[in-house]
Amino acid sequence: MKKHTLEYYLSLNYKVELYPDDGAFVAEIPDLPGCITQGDTMEEAVALINEAKHLWLETAINRGISIQEPKNLDEYSGKFLLRMPKSLHARLAAQATDEGVSLNQYVVSLLSGKAVESRSATVASPDSAYS
């Protein structure tokens, strides 16, 4: 990976994930492992993640750690082929019908919910993320 200046990395549009957690709000940048913070309000969490991003990038540059640039979502079409047992297909189709949505919509909602549930709360420093 090519090394750039702090200003270069700060100018990149890193995706920020913001979600509620025990009465507060957590903000993290998935492309920068361990770049995570929390605030009492969404506004505070957003302000703090910008500060955390600056410190994370500065630390990584000073320590010579490779910095991942933001992922390009244009690389993904939003489609993939999935094979499953006929019995599972039938069960999912029936559940989608019960919910009054398409099978595609139903499966996307199941996957989205599971992805949110599996979010890791592990906080890592720039060093440990690349060791």
C-alpha cells in the first residue's frame, strides 16, 4: 500500500457506522480497525469519531502501519447466487408470504438483522489490528 500524508487520509470519505448502545451512541469506522467511540448523543458520537479518526490515522502514520483506504462499494453488484435445500427455500418463501413481502425482501431483512446482531464490540488499537 502506498503511504500518503495525514491530510490525504483525512480527506477520504470513510464510512461511519452509528448505532445506539445502552442509552448512548457508538460510532465506528469499519475500514480503520479499532477506530470506535461513543457519545451521549448522536451529534457527540459523530464529533468524537472525527477526532478518533484523526488520532487513529496520525498514530498509524507515525508507527508506519499500513492504512486501508475506504472500500469502494462500486465493486459490488448487490446480487449473488445462493444455493439452499428445497425445504429451507419453501420455509423462507412461506414466511415471506406470511409477512406480505417478496422472498428477496424477506431474506435481505433476515441477513441485515443478523449482521447488526453480530457486530463486534471489540476495540483494537492500530497496532493490534495489523500485528
